[in-house]
Amino acid sequence: MAPWRAAVRAANCQRARRARVRAANCRRARQGDMLLQSTLNPSTSPPGQITMIRIGTLGAAAISPNALTKPAANNDEVQVNVVAARDRSRAEEFAEAWGIGEVVDSYDEVVTHPDVDAIYNPLPISHHREYTIKALRAGKHVLCEKSFACNEAEAREMADVAQETGLVLIEAFHYRYHPVFQRALELYHDGAIGELVELEGAFNIGSPRPGDIRMIYATGGGATMDMGCYPLSWVRHFTGEEPEVVSAKVEEGPPDVDILLQPELVFPSGARGRTSGIMKAGQPFEAFLNVTGTCGKLNVRNPLVPHMGHNIELVTDAGTKNEELTLRPTYEFQLDAFVDAVKNGTKLETDAEDGVKQMRLIDNCYRAAGMKLRGMRVA
């Protein structure tokens, strides 16, 4: 085994052990009624009075360790304490690996569980609307994976319920909370490259395994929903503007599923944009955001997961400067932001209203490509 793989495995095992110890301690606290005495309910408590956020997770998705359980193991304000999956044995294995104290038989039991304050929803996109709304109606805050919903209409329903209930609902664009993206924004706002002229972003990968939900229309599949959504979010958040989709190049794989979609965008400021989302055989991994201004260029390598390696390159007449920042995972910063919003009412950059705007843009990309929106009835 390569040394770096051994190091990663050892680190993961250490996190899992810490999570199991924490879960055991919390179970003992519940048995002694200590948890009820020391933990206020975040769904009803005023900001500033919450001590521990108890999270229930829907399913044992491949993204869940990176997005939730690993960050939670390093966050003293969070406890992942309930899980359910379609296959109970899979949920039990996941619970054992990550020290989750309780396995229940259904997603509905998680969202209505009295010892859960917030829900992590990594289900197929086709299930985001249903279980996010159920969770909000049950008084739970929600960390919902991207893409937020199948389409803008579903996202609007979710945002309306979040507004009605006064609960936190976030779309899990973890990159937005990492110092790398924030530093790129800072350089731009400080005038390092002048006025915006053009933005180009891409997240491209090889083809998923046969039967992967990303390759199935009914589950909300498509390259734009899973990959292309990132560069679309990058250019939206970098400019602070909502672009118009001028045209879109598309390649279809399985019926109604885009394996490549590359829209041309124009922003209210006059800047132009191009993004790419690809999942097809032979495609190498790419993740970048390149921004051209009137007096320089800003190239960000791997804004997606900068903890796996990144670079911020600033090119001006004065020369080229390169910066590298923290390798702390994006997901940890995201969980910190979610906790802060639940406990203190802090505004989130990828809140429900932002999710509606993001899905509107994705819908418009599909329209420009001549494809039907996700979430439409399959004939």
C-alpha cells in the first residue's frame, strides 16, 4: 500500500474511533437523563442558548462520511445520533463505523425522531423535496445535498416551508465556506484584476458506474445536476449576479440524461461566462475557475475540494503570484457555518433562497439545451 493511502486510512480510522467514543458518551448521558438536562432543542430555542445539535442522517450515501460524519467527529457542537437506510444492515454497518447510537427503520422515523434537531439529506435528488419538507414540518433544520431539488418549482416549495417554519435550510455547496473561494473573492473585490470580462469554470469527471443514480433521469440524474452545478454556482457567487443562458452545448447518454452540458452565459454587468459539467468515459478530472478582468487574470485550481490540493494564481502586468491556503476540508467549514446558523441565526451564503436561484439557472441551461427539466413525469 502506498504510504499516503496508509496515512489516509489511519486518519479515517482515528476519526471513526473518536466518533464512536463520543457516541458512547452521549448514550450514557441519555441513560442518566443528562443529555435532556444539558441540551436545548435548536428548533425551538432562541439563538445563543443551544449547546449541542443532534443530527439524523437519511441513508448511508457514499458522500456521507466526507460531508457529515468526519466533520462531525471534529466538531464538539454536533452529534450524529440517528440513521436509517433502505437496507437496515447497511445502516447498521454505517452506524457501527461512525459511532451513531441509533438505527431506525425508515427515513420518516429519522425526520420525526424526538432526539434529532437537524437532518442531513444526501438522498437522490428526486427525494430532496419530499424529505426536506417533511423534516422542516417536523421542526428540524436541514443540510440538503446539491443539487437542491429537481427544478426551480420544487426548490421554491422547499424555501417557502423554510421561511414559514423559521428553520435553517442550506444547500451543501461546501466550497463556498472555504477560505480558498473567499480569498479569490477578496482579491477580486480589492481590484486585483479590474472589472470582470469573462469567467470560465469546469467540473468534469469520467463516466460513473453503470446503474449509478447520476445516470438515471428519474432520480434527478445528469452531469449538470451533479457536476455542472458547481461551476454554475462558482460564477454566480463570484459575480454576485444571476446570468442569462444564451446557448448550451449538450451530449446525451441514457435517455434524457446529459453527460455533457456547456452553457454560454451573459451577466447583467456585461461579463460573459462559460461553464462545463461532464461525466463521460475517458474524461480526465478537471475542476477550475478562471476569471479574466480588465487588468489581470485570476485562476483558481480546484475550488471544488481545495483540501485535496489547490492554487490561486493572480496574473497582472506586475507579474504572477501564487497562493495556497489551508488544507482543512471544505466540509468542516460548511458544518461550522451550519452550526453557527442554527445556534446564532447567522446568514448562510447557500441558503434556501440561493438554492431557488441556482435551480432557476439549471432549469434555463436544460431549456437552452433542448432538454426537459429534471422532475418531469417520465412517459
